[in-house]
Amino acid sequence: MTNQERLAHLLEIVEKPTNNLVTISSIRDKLTPESYQLVLSTIATAKASKSTDVSAIAEAAEMEALFISMSVNGLSLSSPLRQDALDRLAVSGKWSPAVRDEVKALGVTRQTRWQIEGYAIQPTLTIVENETKKAVVKQTATDRWNVFIDAMDAWDGSGDEPVL
């Protein structure tokens, strides 16, 4: 992998499922009171749909099940299907992107790979190039050390000592 490819890899956003069981109260705790009311009213509206359209009926049934599960034991919002359902709710309820993202984050976190890998700051090409140089020097030293250890193991104590 080139240094530029490594940098691009580090800058990618990675999605990680939380697999947490989300309840109505955990949504309430995450949002402002106004945003919580918007989310709750959107779910209520979606589950109360009286449409005769098959897809709307299915959506209403899904929202009813979602609401019941979240009211009782909690429900994971981590699956792609649940994340898609949240996107649809956000559109129909006219949620702001911030509200949508906060609710979706209860199921899936998004971070750049460099944050996950423990970098203190966002890496630059110079930082990646320096890491590559350091890795090459370290590997060279490791290889030389291993050759020395092998020579020491093979040395019988007579003649010239192995040199590091």
C-alpha cells in the first residue's frame, strides 16, 4: 500500500454497529425535548397509518412492532434495515439531519479509521511517510537482530564471535 493509499485508508469513515437495545427512554435521553417529541410523533403517525396501500400497511406494522419493542425491552437499531427505516422516518417526519444522525448513532457509530486506530490527531501525508520510514528502519533492525541471534545459537564458543 502506498503512503497516499494508507492515508486515504486512515481517513475513511467506518461504521460500527453498537448492537445496543434502544428504548424510547434512551432516545429521550439523547435528544432535546423538542426533538424527542418530533421523533415520537413521527413513529406514532407512521404506526397509525390508515392507508390501504400494501407497502404503507407493512410500514405501519413495522412501526407498531418497533414502538412496542422499544417501549418494553428495547430494540437494536444496528441492522441496515433498521437504519433505512430511520432514514424513512426522518424524511416523513422532517427531522433535521442532526436529529436523524443522533437517533441513528444509537445503532451505528461512525468514526474515521484514524480515530479508531488511536491517532491523537488527523494524520497527514507527512505523518504517514514518517511512519513508513520508521517501520522500514524497525524491520531492518529486527531482521539484523534475528540473524545475530541465529548466529549466536549456532556459535560453539570457538573462533570469532558473531557480530551484531
